[in-house]
Amino acid sequence: MNRGALRGFGLSPSDISLQRVITSTTNSINIPADVDFVYAVVVGGGGAGGGNSTTTGASGGGGAGAVIQGWTLAVTSAVIGAGGVAATSSKPNGGTTTYGAFTAQGGSGGGYGGTTSGVAGTNGAGAGAPGASTTTAGAATAGAFLGYNYGGGGGVAAISAGTPGNGETGASGGGGGAVTATASAALVGGAGGSGLAGGGGGGAYNSTSSTLTGGAGGNGIYPGGAGRVVTGTGASGGGGGGVYGPGVSPTTTTGGAGGIGGGGGGGTATTSTTGGAGGQGIVLLYW
């Protein structure tokens, strides 16, 4: 019996080692002829953080991509899901990654501010809700059952200087909720949920200049990025840590990007700025 088959029918993942890291779609993965089965870790792209094209509210963090793992027949092709692309007023979901018998959905794009009730992302791990106005908060996205693992739900938004919900912990962390207010107050966006891949942190917005802190990105295998701290009207959230790379802290114009391997992007909170990009998907092969 070939060594890959023998391991597939009896040995644990601790008896094997990482052999291939696949970061782009390919039909030419090099696998030795005597390896029939591999232990695969398959990760969908992270959802982007919500953008914000108006001055009326903050946006939620993106959910992490699904993480599916286990023994599967060795094949030479893989499709790698892209991370959600950051935008000013949309909630781009991450792409789907496939290898062998496994399909890992992308994370939900974060809900974005700027409408009466806000809009929440819908796909894969839950996205954070937007804090779209001082009277109505957007809804969070529930976690989804993704093959073998649960994705955490997105954090609920806060209004009128309330406390936003953090993204739920799961195999894939949910995005943090956003917070919006109009009276001077120190505000902190919801943190992304932690897991094998972390969700993005939510943004914090106040029309009156205040001390604001964006939500921290959730930790994955790698750590999430810190939220931005400002004295002003808007602070963006940090990107969630991925399976294969850390989340990034935000800039003055963009939420923090999610780490490679499904990290969710951070939500934003200032006029015409973009949410953080989701981390791209990945396939890790062990034998």
C-alpha cells in the first residue's frame, strides 16, 4: 500500500508534515506518485469589511472564510477563493476554495453604513452589522454550518453610543459590529471573532469629534490587526488574522486587510473610505 494511503487509513495529522502551500488556482500541483491521500486544510477567502460612502454611520467587519480540513484523495488541481475586494458602499463576500472532496465558502462582507437600517452581509461566516443611524441599527449575519465547522455569527451594531457586539468565535470568526453616535462620547467598534481564521473589527463613528477606537481584528492561527485610534469622527477596524498570515491594522482611508488564509477585513467609518480587503483563501497539503 502506498504511504499516502497508509497514513490516510490510520495515522493522525501529528505524524505528517506540511508539503505544499497553494495560494492560486492551479491544475499542476506536484504530488509524488506514491501518495494517494493527503491531509488538506482548505480555507475560503475572507469577507471584506463594510465600506462607508456617507457620513451617517460606521460599517461592520467582514467574516472569516470557512476552514475545512481532513483526509481526501490526492488531486493535482485546486481553486483558490479570492478575498472580498474592499469598496466604499458594498459588502463583497470572499470567494470559495475547493480541493478534492472539500469546498470552503468565503466569509460574508461586512454590513455598510449610510442607509436607514444598514445592510448585513450574507455568506459563509457571519459578518458584522453596520451602525447606520442613531435610530436604527443594521442586522448581523448569523453563523453558518460550513461542512465540518461552524462560522461565528457577526456582531450586532450599536446606536446612540451603545456597545456594539463582538463577532462570535467559531472555526471561522464572525465580523465585529459597528457603532454610530451623534453626541460626544468615547466609542469602540466591536472586535472580530477568533478561530482558525479571525473576523474583521467593526468601525466606530461619531459626528461630534471624540476619542474613537476601531474594533480589533480577531485572532486566527496568526494574530489580528489592532483597530485605529483617533480623536475625530471615524476609526476603522483591524483585519482578522488568517490561517497563514496576520491581519493588518487600518490606515487613514482603508480598514485593515485580513490575513492570508481567510481573515476578514476591517469595517470603516469615515466619508468615502473603503473597508479592508478580505484575506485570500489557501490550501495546505500534508502527508
